[in-house]
Amino acid sequence: MAQPCFHPSVEGAQHGAKTLEQFLDYAKAAGARGVQPSNYMLNDGKGGFRKPGDIRSAFNSRGMHLDGISAHCPFWVHTSAWTGTRSGNPFIPPEVAKQSPEKIEKWNETYLLKLMDLCAELKVRVVPMFWGVAFGWEVATGYPWGFWKGAGFDLVKEGQERFVKKTAKLRAHANKLGIKLCHEIHPGTAATCADDFLMLIDITGHDKCLGVNADPSHCWEGESWQVRFAKVARYVFACHVKNFVIRPNLPLRMMNGHWPARAMQFTDLGSGELNMVRYAEMLIAVGYPQRYCGLTGARTAPLIVEAESSHQDVDHCSADGIRYVKNNLCFPVAGGSFEEGMGA
């Protein structure tokens, strides 16, 4: 009998007010079989991480899968600190945020090396994340003024050299431990479209640790999710399941951080613009479940809910998303062509 290749899971960053144990209980009650906790849920409150045995015990006692560890924020701060931005301050200790950009970068590098050591002890091979603005804010806007060259400067070339240098130690450690660092192609990062990510692959000499965390909710500026993930198919080792809607007649880019006022709105899974069943089928077509299971030894690959909404309570929205994935996306996979039984 045909079996599903997916199981329902959920990302932890939006639920950071919960402890790991509370998050596991919440996810299990909603119908998840696993979770992807954020790195912050594994902190010990003393500047380090909880013991691997304690983390394993929390999962084992609840019969839940550890589907990866989300580390978007510390990776983004690490590769963005050189710009002097303060936008990463909420994600690092206050005493660190007061230090120089060089020291902030170094602190995050040390933190991430230790996090990868913890991943190795927990047998976690997939780390969804995103690289920060290694190319600078002008280039990150995607607008042409960042691409002009002049006497003594080339912002794109400088960014390429900066990315390779600043990420070298992290990439080397990930390779040593067999970990995939899965960049979520996203505005305001080192790769905002598929071609940007392929450029990172090229400038690092096709570094084996570089992967992609597929997330269709960031494909709202001309590159469809079908085109994006077909281009980077061989690098997709992780995924988020997330939906969105574009409100008409509003600018996509505006200086207003109040999410309900913005044109692009994240939504519950069932009411956004994307067809989530088609997205799940695309993940099968690009080989995500086979790639994830081959890397981790898991029997099924997680479909990791990251349902957000400006209007719905986050616990309600995510729990509804888990149920949606369980009921609609974890379908038995075809073992052959639907034509094969004709005329039998």
C-alpha cells in the first residue's frame, strides 16, 4: 500500500515564549509528529546550551521527532554585523549588542560553532537559516544603485569576497560535522532569489554544506516558487510550509513596520494565494523528501509549518496549520503512473 513521504511538523521561532517542553506539548496536541525548535529554545539561560541528554529526553518522552534546528537569527546577525546595523540587537544578549560590529560578529561565530557541535551530538544534520547582508544594504535592496561600479569600488565583487571570508570558518565546521546550512532565499539576506543563491554556490567552490530551505511565502516579487525551487532543486534539504496574500493597490515596499498595514501578508495555510497541495507535490518533484531522508536516515520528511498572521493568534494559526498539513499534504505517494492500471 502506498505510504506518505511526509509528516507534519512545526517551526519554533514564532513560539519563543514557550520552553522546549511547552512547545513539544503544544505541537503534539495539535497533531504534529515532530518539531523544528529554534536555537533559543535550546539555550540554558547561562550563555550556553542545554545538555544533549536533556533535549533527547524531552523528545523521547513525548514520542516526537527532532526535525532540525532553526537558526535564522544568529546566522543573519553574524553576516550582517559588519554593516553596523542595530536590527539584529533583539536576537543577541544586551551586553553583546553594545559592543563593536567586529565583536558582535565574533560572538555570533562562536555561538554558531557551539550550536553546530550541539547539532552533531543530537544527530541533527539540517539547520535552516539565512545568511545576512554580506553584500551590503545597497545591494540587498535589489535596486540598481548597489550595482554601479566606480573608481576603486565594485560592491558586488566586494560582497562576494566578504561572504567567502566571513563564512569560511562556519562552513568548514559544518562540513566537518556533516551539517547542511539551508539558506532560506529571502529579501534582506545574502541571496534574495535563486540566481543569487547559485552565485553563492559558485563563489564558494560549490561548498557541500550549502543547502536551501524552501519557503514559498517569500516568492512575491516576480520569481514564482515553481521557478525558484526548480532552479535550486538539488540543494533543497529543508522546507517551511507557509502562505501569503498580496493586498491590491498597496506598495510592496514601504517604511511601515506595522504588519497589518503592509501589502504582503502572511496567512493561515488554507486561505492564502498559494496552492499548498501543489507546493507539496513540487517538493516531491525536486527530490526534497528523498534528499532529507537520505541525509538524516528518517523514514519520512517533515513539512514544517510556519503559519503566521497579522490578525490570528499565533498559537491558533500554527495549530490550524499543523492540522492542515496532516489532513491535506501528508498523502500517500504514487508508486507509478496512474495509467498503469488501465485495461487490467
